[in-house]
Amino acid sequence: MQLFRRAAISGLVICLFSSLAQAQAWPTGKPIRLIVPFPAGGGTDMITREVSNKLIASGYTFVVENKPGSGGNLGVDTVAKAAPDGYTLVMGQTSNLAINPTLYPKLPYDPLKDLTPVGLVATSPLVIVTGANSPYKTLADVVKAAKEKPTFINFATSGNGTVSHLAMESFQKVAGIQMTHIPYKGAAQGATDVISGQVQLYVSTIPTLLGHIKSGKMRPLAVTSPQRVDDIKEVSTIAESGYKGFESITWFGILGPANMPKDVVAKLNGDLNKALKDAELDKKLGEQGADVATSTPEQFAKMIREDIPRWGKLVKDSGAKVD
């Protein structure tokens, strides 16, 4: 019996020291694969690269990999099925973690069971834009035209059931109007079509469209945040435009596979939050229309749990279906 106890204790000690050694060694030996589940050049990609660059300056080695497909599900599922060693992470966001569980009848992963939340990174409102040559100068112009000719005005987003789509469904409801939704499979083509005038409105995150706004190719009509955005301070919020209390914001955060070592999660969360306090990073994200957001892993997990039913109701009410 004593020999058995000694062996058990010895085994426990070995496992403990092995676990500690792994946490202390992480991240060494190989780079961390940070997956962006959307195409390069979009808002999620821009935010991911700014944050990873700051972490690289702190001693980490990242390889950012764009893995788009199925509304972000492909990239997230890749991480959900990866080894939980801290070397495969994903930049998740509202759409693939809070909306897709309701939008897709057979999601290949469970956001609450198959992933480990590490920490929030940023939040970003949406912006409603029109082409520079459009007759619509304000959001009120759009509402007036939509009431005169229901379904005549169309608005583009990067897909059915996205944050942008659901935000506009909510806006149509409070404004008492009906417009026609045109879903695209990504941001680039929709932006091109609104600039050329083929599409009347485009709705997306500010990081995705800010370059076009700054160049004068797009005219911003309103933002969906409760306060104005510093980098486009002249643009009114929807709430200021007569729809008090309206708000729709998307968030971004880093996650890994389920069962990541707690020490690794704690270290990454601490270093991430430290990086996010950097004034230069705050400025760069602000220039992209995003606001730095920090959290503990527990706070991030709680937010995902609460957002799934909230966005799920919007999906059901809108009747949104995947292509």
C-alpha cells in the first residue's frame, strides 16, 4: 500500500512539474498560429494584425493566417479541433460566436464547449455609407425615400445574418421602413458596387470602410454606436438621428481550443491586456474606427453566453437564412 501511495504521489508530482514546465516554456520553440476567419483586408484582419504586431514586440512570434469560408465558421472550427497547447488561436467576433449558432442549423463547433476564451481585443460600431455621387446626404433622406417607395432602396452587407444585416433589420423596424437586402460574400465587391452606384447603401464595420470614407469615395450617413466615433466625428449616430437608444456594436476577441492549460490562458490574457494599454496601439485601432476592449477570460466567456440568445432572437425575427 505504501509503495502504491508513493508511486501515486510521485506520478502526481511529475505531472505537476510537467504542467508547470509547459506553462513556463510557452510560447517557445514554434510560432503561434493566429487564424483570421475572414479574408485579408477586412476589419477583423486589420485589427488582428495590429494586435499581433504589438504582441510580437513583447516577445511573441505570430503567424497570422487568413482562413475564410462559411461565414467565419471554417476558421473557427479549425481552431476548435486543434491541439489545446496554446499554439493555435483565432480572432473570433460577434458573427461567428454569437450569431452563427442560431443562423446555421448545423454549426460544426459549439462556441461555449469547444473553445477557450482568452480575452477581448476591441469593439467597433458599424457605419452606413452611400456612394459619393448618391442623392442621399443624410440618414433622414434615406428614411424619407424608403417610406415613399418601400423596398426601392437596397443595402448591401457582407452576408445574410451578419452583424451588419441584423443591425439594419433592427433599424428598419424602429424607423418603420422596408428596404431590400443584398448580401455579398465579402466586403470588397460590395464596396466597389456602392462606390459605382450599383448599390445605394453599404453597411459594415468602420475599419473595413474607413479608407473609402477618407478618400471621399463613400459618404458616411450614420454610425451605430451610442457615441460618435473620433475618427469620423462629423458623422451622427443613429440615436442622434431621431432613434433614441439605438445601438449595434460588434466585438473581437482571441480564443483557443477547449481545455487550454489555465496557466497559458492566464499568461496570454495578461500580456494581451498589457499590450492593449499601449497608447500607440490604441491610436492605431482608433484610426481604424475600433475601440480597445479588455477583459478577463471569464468576462469574455460570460459575454459570449449572454450574446448568443440576444443575437439569436434577431436572427429568428429577421428570418435570415444562410446562402
